[in-house]
Amino acid sequence: MVDFTAKDSRLQPLHRMFMAVPRRYDLINHVITLGLDRRWRWQAARECLAAQPGRLLDLGCGTGDLAINLARLAEKNVELTGIDFSQSMLEIAAKKSAALFGGGRIQFIHGDVAHLPFRDGSFDCVGISFAFRNLTYRNPLAQRHLAEVLRVLSAGGRYVIVETSQPESKLIRKLYHLYLRQWVFRLGYLLSGNRGAYYYLADSAARFYTAGEVEEMLLAAGFRQVSYRRLCWGAVSIHVAVR
């Protein structure tokens, strides 16, 4: 595992929260989504590979689930990299990857999304699963994060995002927000003991942007083409932004 953490990374929002990995972190994610997070990441991985990229980056990879799905689906010659600022999450990701594929299939890097340690145009695709909200929602470094993704993508490269969203139906949206605040927050807190992390998760997901607003954000950041499709009645969306 390579370490490229920027000196100021500890000053960034949410850094301390995600440095402490809750016990049974992956299990909690599966429970609070009723197991659907596995399917959503799988769909995002397939989208990442749709244009047959040679070099892929899992941004904010956490415990490595998207990168591992990519490794399962991609040809052996495809280069896979994961980056995250949480050392403890990366250690879990590396162990999971080694158990499944042996050493070397995925390179995990301890680094900062605001200062990506890669040359311009290093990747044909950047994927991110349920970390885009952390990088953009009320985050003073949101524009910096988007600019860095653009910088490391090759011409025509794709940014694939799977993230919580807002259902169009007012009734479904109301039920979804109730689910977030009653099920996700309470169960996440109960299973992990980390009240702050799961309050943030429920609250930020309930207040996060619509799919259309994310599309506008990506276009304003400099992506030339953006499309999206809704999943789970609009509670989750997969965006594809092209450099």
C-alpha cells in the first residue's frame, strides 16, 4: 500500500469520522440497504467497464467493494487502483483483495482526493460508490475534488458515480426520508455505536441533491456530457460524466 496523504488532509471535513471504521462496517452497509448496495455497486462496476478502459481508479474506495467488483469483471490486463484517506479502511480493502485475488491485482493508495497523486490523464475511468456525497455536499473543497477528477481523466474518460439521490415522487421521497432517519440512522447507530457517522449518513442523504442537480454540477465543473439513470424508485442514481 502506497501513502500519498497530503499534509492538510486532516483538516478536511469528515476526515476524523471516517478514520474510525465501525465494527462490522461492511455488514452494516448491507443491512441498512437490505442488501441492495451489492447490486448497485455491481451495476456501477459494469458501467465503469462499458467503454473498455485500460486504467481505472476507485475514488474514495473505502473498504474496496467497487474495486473488487471491477477486479471480478475486468480483463486481467486492466490496471485497477483504489484511493482513500482512511488508512483503516484501506487495510480492510487490501486484506479482502488479497484473500480473493492474491497480491497485486488492485493497488491501494493512502491519499487525498483534493491532491490526487497521479499525472494528468492517468485513467480512462474513475468510479466512485457512495462517496461522491461526502466530497460534494456542503464540502468547501467540492470544486477542487471535481477539478482533480477531470485532471486525472484521459480525453473521453468517464466518471461513473453511484450515489444516493432524491425520488421524483413526493410520496416516495417522504417515505425514503423516513427510512433514512428511522431505519438507517437508528440501526446503523445500534450496530456500530457511532452515532455521529450514521446521523451524518441519514441527514446528508435526505438533504442531498437531485439527479438533475448533480448533472448540472458536473457540467458546470467542465464535463462535456452527463447522463444518469435512476435506481430503486429514484433513491439512488448512477451518473456517467464524460471528460
